[in-house]
Amino acid sequence: MRFGQKRRRRGATSLKREPAETRGRWKAVWGPPLRWLGVALVFAAVGYGLQIGGQKLREPGAFPLRQVRVDGELRNLVEADFNAVASTYVGQNFFVANLDDLNAALVVNPWIEDVSVRRWWPDTVEIKLRERTAFGYWGQHEMVDVNGVRFRPTVVRQPGPWPKLSGPDGHEKMLIETYRAARALLDPLGLKLVRLVQDERRAWWLTFENGLEVYVGREQFEQRLQRLARVYPRLLAAQIDRIAVVDLRYVNGFAVRWKADRAAPAAG
């Protein structure tokens, strides 16, 4: 036996390291797919978690709506007007309740000019609205707002008196402007205009709070109304209780019909 030499075990196998070039080639081939597989597994886990979480959030008994809040100045509307519609949403799931349907149900109220409905965490539905501002009555069954839009309310809570307007379709804004101009001219004389009509022939009729009716006709509306403003204090005011109609359809004067149907000549 020789000393200084290591004896090799019988049956032992020497380990050879894999060359770096082979390892690099393996990573180049299999690395990207494995990374994408890992990303896909992460997304799948997150998606599954979101699905389960979404189902829990949308369960009927979870996160119930408990109150409805109305934001807006109410004159002809009261909160009771919304209870019948909005109360059906109390108890519904915060995330599932269909507020578009609630918005559509509120829009049909003739007093609502604009409305929006939204959720407020954790349990509130807010109804934000703008009530229509009425100007007066239109015809027999309608009203008209300050923007000249006609509507048909089911209830009128705001105290009047409301002026009464009537005219052809599409003339709503013009009648409102004419009414305002007539009031500005005649109110200082003690003539309060309560009814303004433009008939199918486009002729104008005015009715005042004291019962006086004035027929202006189709032409020279402003000039004839100015004539009424000039002659009323001097010639008509003292006999207003006896006058039924003043007809302004004359070039330089007017005619009076007395309440006793006693004709009077035109005044120059």
C-alpha cells in the first residue's frame, strides 16, 4: 500500500457541474413563460377574490340604504311628494339599488325642473332637485314657468294670486314679456293687470283687478297702451266703477262700453 495517494471509493461517481452556457439557454427558453404563468396565477387569484367580494357586497341584506335626503328649495313640493317613490329604495343594497329608475320616476313630477340622484356612503340616497318657478296660469288647465315652459301641475301649494295668460302655442315667452311691460306701465296708475290674452287673430285683451277690460286689437300695442296710461287718470279713473270695457282700436281716441250697456262716444 502506498501512502500519499487517495484511494477512490468503489462505485462512487464524480459530480459534474452543468456548464453556465446550458443554464443560460434554459432560462432564456423557459424563464418568460414561467414568469407569465406566475402573473396569470396572481391575476386569477385576485379576480377570484374580487368576484367573491363583489358577491358578498351585493347580497340583498348587506349594506342596506336607510335614509333618503332631499336637497333643494321647496315651494310647491314637500318631502311627502317623494316618500311614495323613494321609500321603496330604503332597505335595498347600497350597491345594487337602481337609482336610474328612481331618477326617472321623479322627473315625471311636473314641478321638478331638474333632478339628480346619487348615493352617499354608507346608507343614504340624496335627491338634489331644482323646483320649477311658476309664472302664472296658462289657459284653462295649465301653468307656465318663468322660462315660458308650460306644465300641468296636480297641486299648487304656493300662494297666489297668479296672473292668467292665454295665447297661441309658441308665444309663451312673448306673453310673459308683454305682461311684465304692461304691469310696469300701468301699476303706478292703480291698474293691476290680472289677465292677458292674445286670441287666434293675434288681438290683445287685458283684464284688470278692478274688473276693467281693455281691448287693444292686433296693431300698435305699445302705442295704444301708452294712450290708456295717459287718459286713464284724467278721464276714466273717476268713473271706473261704471266702465265695463275700453276699446283702444281708434287712431286718436278710444271708446267706452258702460256696465249698464249705455253707449258712449269715442273720446278724442
